[in-house]
Amino acid sequence: MWFKVVLLLTILSVSKCNKYCSDQRTLDVLKRSTYDFSVKLLDSVIQDTKAEDFVFSPLVTWLQLTSLAEGAKKKTLKQILNVTKHSTLQCLKKKWKKLINEMNTDLKNDLQLRNLIVIDKLLSVKKSFLKKVEKLQDVDVLLYNFNNIEKVAEEVNDFVKSETGGTFSGVVEPGYFDSTYLVSVGMVNFKASWKSAFQKDNTEKKDFYSLTGVKIGKVNMMKQTGYFNVTYIPVIKSRVLELPCSIERISLLIFIPKERKHLLNFFYSLRRIELKSIFMMYKNTGQQYLNLELPRFKMDFEYDNIPELIFDLGARKMFTLNAEFKGISDYTIFTSMMTHVASVQVTEEGIQARSMTTAQNLLKSNNGSMDFVANKPFVYMLVDRELEIILFAGIFSKPEMYD
């Protein structure tokens, strides 16, 4: 009798797992949770920076929080899940980690995405937490003795520099580890490689304007002509162009808002539309033949105000002395520092010479093109088309002569 009961429970459990943890459901949960979190966090960043230049990866912060959720309990866990919309089902978590790891593998030559969780090793961190967290390729847990904060900072910075090939250095300071137990550091770096390259000979110095039409400086403007996905989205009052990367699943979206108020409210308005909807609009309108102009630029951005933003979004207890992280350690532990370091570089470079040749031929044979000229403040967003994830986003508003 007991055997039959156990067998029945096992069958029901497998049936439930198949129902709630299918590949499609896993993908749907990942898309919805990361997108909802991303646009809310990016809205907070844009309000905090007052629409000044920035580059930020909401995915990095989402991964930071979901990693910490592996060791959170009770109200702390509930609040993190409410913010990230992350699932507690083990089968779902296993599958979304696989999806993220596959994306990282596909993008390893273009995108560096790393998360560090640095913990005082005197807290006897549980092996079960380390095992869960380190199943993600981009997450590392480092254990150091925080009694010597200068040495901790030096060793963390050495680790980062070594693991990122020198892309990042000096990402933490000794003060990060003073009177604290856990520090989380997120890093993202992307260097664009276009499907159809801009030709350097066509780049020229051009004026850059404010959204009110006032000339505010000059930029090195890259140019190319060809067929692109472009549309106007009324809900965010912006034209948006898709610039495909050499890896088919990745694109850079360029949004040009009509007015400054639309720029300030951009990510708030983006809550009312999904990436899938933008891609559908492209499909419905078809590609347009364009004269495209985009500034060459490089941007580095370091942001350490994340705890305040996450606190405002609703995950508050994790930053207090009453935080419940018993899945990490039996000692009292809370998150006191979350930092974010990002770098983006947009140049003429591309890797498909055939696409360049095609663009040249089109330029000679077609005179009925439209213009998409990014000569005023714009929002840029690197997205993964397969997972419909925002890898990073930012604003370019201050002209610079980046060589």
C-alpha cells in the first residue's frame, strides 16, 4: 500500500514538473521576469542620473539578486522574488540557468558578463549555497578574511583583472569591505561587431544637437546606407532602428525620442510594450532603405547606488541587520554594497565584408532612401532576440569626439 502511495506521489510530482517546467514555460518566465525588472530598474537609473550619459546592465543586477536569493529565507527571499519575479521551482531554475549559460557561451567573444559575490570567509559559508550559485558561468563566489580590507580589495581586483583579460581593473576599494560581510560586484563589457560594418572613410565630424534643436557640440559620425528595421512607437514617442550584430541573436536598438520629457520617461513608458512587440512591428512594416548616421562613442560607467534603487523597488530587508540569509551562513549576514561597472564601445568595425560590399552597391543604385540620423540625445539598448533580454541600455546625450 505504501509503495503504491509513494509511486502515485512520484507520478504526480513528475507530471507537475512537466507542466510547470516545460521549455516554453521556462523561456516565458525568464523573458517576463527579466524584462519587467529591467525596465523598472532602468527607469530608476535614468531618474537618478537625470538622463545624463550612462550605460547599465539590468541583467547583471538581476543575476546578482537571483544569486543572493539562493541563500535567502523567509521575508528576505519573498521580497527579492517580488522584485525579480524569479521562480522558486527547482526545475525552472535549472532550465533558466542553462539558457543563460548557453547565451554566455554564444557571446563569449563579444560580451563579458561577470558577477562576483565576495563574502567574509569567517562566516562559514555553506557549500550548498556555493554549489547552487556557481552553476551560472558568470557568477563567482570569493571568500576572504575581511580583517585585512586592503588585502581583500587587492586580491579581488587582481582576480577581476585576470578573469576579464584586463578589461576591468580597480573595481573595488578597501572601504567596500569595512564593517561589512558581503559585497556584490556586477560587470559588463561589450564591443560591438556589426553584421554590416560602417566604413571609416565615410566617418566625419558633424554637429550634435539637444532635443530642442540647439547645437551643443560635435561627434565623429559614422555612416552607412542599406536596409534596416525601423519604426515609430507611439507609446514611447520614439523612432527606433535595429542595428544587427554579427551574431544573429544580438541587436543594438537605437531610440530617438521626440522631446526631453519623453527621454526622461522613456523606460517608464517602455513598461507598456514588450521587445517581442517591437520585433513584430519590424516584421509587419518590413525593412526600409535608410541613410544611417550614428556617433562613434565609448562610455565607461560605475554605479554604486544600486542598494537604494533595489530598496525602493521593494527588496528592503536584505540590506538590514535583520536580513535572513541562513542559506548562505548560520551567522547574521546582510548585503551592504552592490556595485555595477559597465563599458560600451561603438565603432565602425564589422566582420562580414560581404555585407559591406552589398551596402556599397545599394548606395550607388538606390536614391529613394530615408534618413535615420542620431544627431541628438538617444537611448541605446543591446538585446538578445532569442531570450528577449536587455543585456544593457544607456543614454548618449553629451557629444564627444571619440577616436
